[in-house]
Amino acid sequence: MAWWKAWIEQEGVAVKGSPHFNPDPDAETLYKAMKGIGTNEQAVTDVLTRRSNAQRQQIAKSFKAQFGKDLTETLKSELSGKFERLIVALMYLPYRYEAKELHDAMKGLGTKEGVIIEILASRTKNQLREIMKAYEEDYGSSLEEDIQADTSGYLERILVCLLQGSRDDVSGFVDPGLALQDAQDLYAAGEKIRGTDEMKFITILCTRSATHLMRVFEEYEKIANKSIEDSIKSETQGSLEEAMLTVVKCTRNLHSYFAERLYYAMKGAGTSDGTLIRNIVSRSEIDLNLIKCQFEKMYGKTLSSMIMTPAATTRTPC
């Protein structure tokens, strides 16, 4: 598990890259690590987990120029299991990696709705735009159309709405009157009536900014005498409930949301490799350090220590 330890204990914005960077010796180190029988996994770890994504792309170019081989394909052929999955994830350009995760979530029998919900509910409009662009370039189809083909009902509607990225508002302006109206509309769409007007919940949750929604949640609790989360739990179920709750969690505290995702990926019998790798890799150059701090506040242990515990070594692939 040393490779997890090296990865998770980076300082600052998790991965800042090497200050005195030269891709050529790094490429040579990787080549030697994979030459002959067996692979020096520690050498691979030491290079790739201590470089930024931009630096890894330069190493890949140098590797091909020096040795005439594609670095990612070479890594795939030399590594295996969860270590291969982590290292290959590091080699993707960020938006292409997230596009791949979405594609894999819809590939084959069954759909991993949780992966789609996680990515769409937690990214900004600009990030979603880049992911959609990468998805179409890599897979030759529209992400929105593939989501529509793979999901249905209100889950399909909330995912498509989230994909539009309409919640972004850098101004931070909140109209108190509109916030109160939204809270009243949510109450009227759920607690006040028999049944639920799901589209009213979807429209407000997916089209209002985070600062606006925070005010809506405050007003809602005054009206309903219960939190918006409790109402969602009582009014919806299944993947739609998960999607709505994820929007609320990301609105309240994005770092808490990711800390929770990582915690439950390791809690209980077995561990979800996919969730663990995806969230650590995708947030490593954004806010992983803040997520680590929040994780320790919420669970009384460091993210690194939990990853390194024996209980976390038995993993499941999802």
C-alpha cells in the first residue's frame, strides 16, 4: 500500500508538480522501471505521483520520442489490478479522465448512476463544458444524448438539467424575495400536498446558484420545520433521491461531500476502488488538501491513515 501513501501525503494543492522539472530523465526512469522481467512499481510511483498532470503529459511525449512507445499503453501492459487503474488514471488529461468515467458508467449492462450523479452535481459549468467536449471527441457521441438513452424518468431529467451547468453565478447575488418564493414552492410541491411535484424540486435545485439555494434552504426549514434533506428523503427514493441530496450536499459544502464519498468508499466490507481513485485523482490539483482537512474534522482520522488501514485493502471495483 506504499503507493497509496505516497499519493495521498502530498502537501498543498495535493499535487503541485516538481519545481525543477525535466521530462527526459523521468521518462528514462520509467523505461528502466518497466524494462525486462518485472516492474519496479516504487519507481513508477515516485515519478508519476510527484508530478502534475501537465508534467506527466510532457513525460509521455519524451517517453515516445526516446523509446518509440506510448507510455500509457506500456504502463497498461506492465501493471495490473488497482495499481494499474490508479497509474493509468493519472495519465489521462483531467477532462478526458472524467469523460472516461462517465462513459464507463454507462457502458455495458446496467448503469452506475452514482458515478454520473457525483460528477454532474459537483462540477462547474466550465468544467462540464470541457467534459462534454472531451466525451464527444473520444467516444463520437453526445454525453447528453447518451445519458438520455441510458436513464429514464425524473432521474434522466435531473441529470440533463445538471449537465446544463445553470447553477453557476459568480456574482453571489441573492434575491431574498425569490429565495422565499422558491422555499414556498418547494414546500407546496412536497410536504404540503399528497404526492410530490418532482419537476419543481428539479427546476429549483438545478437552476439556482449555491448562494441562492443556501438562503432557500434556510427559508424552507422555517416553513416546513424540517430540513430540505429530510423532505427529499421522505418525498423521493432511489437514484432520484441520491441525485437531489447530492446537489444539496455540494451546495452546502463541496469538500464535505467529497470527504463523505471517500469515507464511505472505504467503510464496511470491502472498498470501492473506483470511487477512491476517481475522487483522489480528479481533485488532486484542485482542492484535495481541503478535502483532507475536512475528512479529518468529520471522521477524527486522516484520509491517509484510513487508506492505509488493513480494512481498506480488500476492495471492490465499482
